[in-house]
Amino acid sequence: MNVSTDTAWLFIKKMAGLAFAFVGMLLAAHGGATDQTWELWLGVLLIAVGAVFLILKIMRRNAAQTEP
């Protein structure tokens, strides 16, 4: 995989992770304020998915730097 494609995928993962986390925070806040348990848990799940995307992006970036 060439460098520009790899960099583009890292950027897409970063944006997807941030978007999932942001939408998850909004859903969790709204669900908590309106006592909608399903909405609260869906928000927490989206926050977790966003965090996983960000962690995978960081791990991939660091692995690319340690290769000779």
C-alpha cells in the first residue's frame, strides 16, 4: 500500500472515530436528560466504537513508525 493511501485511511479512521464519539456523547447526554435508557446505552456504545477506531488508528500509526 503506498504512503498516500495509507495516510488517507488513517485520516478516515480518525474522522470516523471522532464522529462516532461526538454523536455518542450527544445521544448519551440526551438519553440521560430524558430518561431514555436505550438512547443512553446507544450513546455509550457509539462512544466505545469511536474510541476503538481512534485506538486502532494510533496503533497503526505507531507500528508504521517502528518498522525499518
